[in-house]
Amino acid sequence: MELKKILPYLIVLLVFGSLLMFYTAFDKKTKTLVPDKLMNVLTFQDPANSFKEFNKVFALAAIGIISIVFLMGPLSKLFPAKFGHFLYMRKTLGIIGFGIAALHAIYSFIEFYKFSLVLMFIENAKFIGIVSATVSLLIFFIMTATSTKNMMVKLGYKKWKLIQTFGYVALALALLHFYLYETKPDIGLDVRPFGMLFFYLPIAALLLRVIIIFMKTPEHKTFEEHMGEKPANLGEKTV
Ligand code: HEM
């Protein structure tokens, strides 16, 4: 099979594999990697703990993969020769990232809020954290549902591009959700060291996007350019 086709799936495997090895296996007390801890989770020694750990891995993988998707646009504009040919992966990785985020949301809705919107929204001390998560998931859903060329033709490129660009708002909201949910009043942001990488990835994607706005780099003008199926016309500057 062609490497180009399987590369997005290899990236997903790499994200999950690295999270299991360096995040799940990390012991907060000894601050070391403990392979037995990972084995206990993988073999469901304590099923409730395994599900909780997998949910955390899914949440981190989702924000990580979605951030990679959002990093590709700005990076391909700053370094077209190096990153331009990776743009084709955005659609596949975006759909997978959304799917993983949706699984995390569904599991959390069942496990933490017992199918209750009252528990989730009204009796939730982290109200802003859950509203930002819900709005972010909704925007990612709209982006995924409109990610095909058919939808682009129906909406027109400008409207379609606006929806895709709105994804940065969703990413910022997901980051806010991450921050608010993992911040403890006495210790602040409490995430295992490798998990922090998944906190900095969306920040990097958002910062790069701001840099691109200020640099006024040429915009993609067609679906094919956006998807990396055709090189962008770099001769035309936007105003
Ligand atoms: C309605 C939608 C969502 C719900 C109900 C939800 C619920 C939760 C809950 C309950 C936690 C705490 C889990 C724990 O500490 O064990 C959490 C953490 C987290 N969520 Fe969500 N979430 C939603 C959407 C999202 C989305 C869209 C993303 C990203 C794309 C996301 C990323 C994260 C991350 C990164 C964490 C921190 C994981 C960790 O370090 O332990 N969530 N979420």
C-alpha cells in the first residue's frame, strides 16, 4: 500500500502509542514511567480505572490530532516546500479527530453526567468548561459534515472556507475546556508531563494562525488548493 495513503493512520497510531507509553504509564507519585501501570490499564485489572484512563487518552488524542490538522495550514503557508504536500491529510485526520472527540464526549456524558443534561449543565461547577466543550464539538461536527467537495460546491468556496476557518474558534474553546477541567484550585493545571504536550499543540496552532493573519500570506482560492490536491497560486497576494 502507498505510504501517502496510510500516513494519516500512522500518525493516529503514533499519537495513541505515545500517549499510552508516556502518559498512561506515568506514575505521579514516583514521577517515573511504570510499565506495570500501563499493563494494568491495558488488561483491565480495575475496569473503572481503565475506562477512565482510556477516556483521558481519547480526549488528549482528539485535541492533539485536531491541532495537527490546524497546524498544517499555517505551516504550509510559511514553508510551502516542506509542508505543502501534507495538506492532503487534513480531511482524514480531521474526521478521525472529530470521531475520537465524539467518543470522549459520549463516554463522559454517560459516565460523569449519567445521561442528565441537568447534571451536565445546571449542577456543574465547571459550567464554562462544559459549554465551551459542547460548542467546540458542535463546530467540529459542522466542519466534518461539510468537509466534502460536494458540500463546498453547494455552499460556495467563500462560505465553505469561513466554516473551516471557524474551526480555530472551536480549537480555542476545546483548549479552554481542557484548561478548566484539569485545573485544581490548590495546584493549578494538573496534567502529567507528556499530557502537557497536548496542551501546547493547540496553543502553537492558534499562535501560528495569528502570525499568518498578520503576515497576509496568499489565501487558498479553491477546494483543490485547500486540500493540497493542487499547488496554491503563491503569486497572488491577498489584501
Ligand atoms: C460535550 C462534549 C464534551 C464533554 C461532555 C467532555 C467532558 C470531559 C470531562 C468530564 C473531562 C474530565 C475527564 C477526567 O478528568 O477524567 C474532560 C477532559 C478533557 N476533555 Fe472533554 N468533553 C467534551 C468535549 C471535548 C472536546 C471536543 C475535546 C477536544 C477536542 C475535549 C478534550 C478534553 C481534554 C484534552 C481533556 C483533559 C484530559 C486529561 O488531561 O485528563 N473534550 N472532558
